[in-house]
Amino acid sequence: MAELKSGVEGMAAESLVARLESGTGRVLLIDSRPFVEYNTSHILEAVNINCSKLMKRRLQQDKVLITELIQHSAKKKLEMDCSQEVVVYDQSSQAVTTLSSDCFLTVLLAKLEKSFCSVHLLSGGFAEFFKCFPDLCEGKSAVTPTSISQPCLPIANIGPTRILPHLYLGCQRDVLNKELMHQNDIVYVLNASNTCPKPDFIQESHFLRVPVNDSFCEKILPWLDKSVEFIEYVGKSEKTGCHFSSKQCEY
């Protein structure tokens, strides 16, 4: 279990805004919510560290350095050093004392404490910050829940969706479109299917097949580590990859 030192303190939304607006120091903002929530809306300049069971296990087992994880998750090159002030938030946690010892946020804070001198938890999380300072948030909050829950419709292909700086989510139709792939500088492919062919223009060493059927019944856990390693390798090589399954509609 992760153990937090006494150094992680709470920070009110007003205090965070004062620091951001003063410009006297660099504040590293980390959003620890699931990517879907982050993509819907988040605080300006926040870096998303996706709170998944897989990421939690990799952090606990020291399979990834927290500084590398932050850099790979950022949309731009970050200049980080141990003296930098770090502020972390989830959806609504009020204080470190309310967190369970084995939750993702506790693990994340413990790792951050080992690399940075000043680590804070935003009191009230994103919910409280958004209520007070909606103009300092960005994302796709205009998307309605009904539009998200609609099934795939026979509409024109809109191409792959970028979900990380080095990762797109697409379908077979996208990845077989050589011109579209070149337009997005996609040179690696992670294929989650048994039958979809490897594009002729993708090198064999740039192609990873996860041989599973496209259904909710498949067991993908045995392939997760290999898939993550492949995606991380793509990120380190500063190239772009695309994940697709056998479905023609992924959105």
C-alpha cells in the first residue's frame, strides 16, 4: 500500500487561481480523473494522468517513472524540476485524509512526493473549481449525454480521433486509408482484432496485433502490458500510433 508523507496539503480553488495569475512560479497541474471526464472539461493547462487499474499497478510496481508519465501525457514539452509546485485534483475529494490508502489518487500523490518538494491536493476537486471559475476550464462540455449514448449511425467517416499527443483511436477504414494516415503522421498501428489486415504501407515492426474478437466477452488482460509497452515505445520515439478494432464505427 502507498504511504503518504505529511507534506501533501490541501489547496483551495482561490489559492490555485492566485498562483496561476501571479506568474511568480511554475505550477504543474495534474488531473487524475478518467480520460473521458478530462476530455469533457478540465482546468486550463492540466495534464491528465488517467486513473486506471493498469496505470495504478504500473506505478505501484515502479514500471514507469512519474516524471516520464507526466511528460508522455502532456500535450507539449514540459520543463520539470523537483522544486516545482504540483497541484493534483480528482472530481471532488476534499482532503488527503478522506482518501483510502489503496486508491489511485493516494498512489499518485505518494509517487509525486518522491519527485517534487511541494505537492498539493485541490480541495473540492474539479467540481468545486468549475463551480467557482468556469472560465478557467476548457474541454468538450458542450457535448450532451444523449449524443454520447447514441449508437453508431451510418454517417460519413470523420477520421481517427486524437486521444493522446501520440495516440489516435480509429477503425479499420481509417487505418487502411494511406492518405489519411500520412496526413496525421501515423506510422504505428495497434490492431485489436483477429481478422483485420496489416496495411501494406505499415512496416511489420510498426504493427502489433492483439488477437481478440470485437466483443465485451473477450479477455484482454493478458495483452494489456504488451499493448502499453508498444504505446509507450511509440511515445518515446516521438512518432504517432493508431489503435483500431474490427468495427467500422468506433465513435
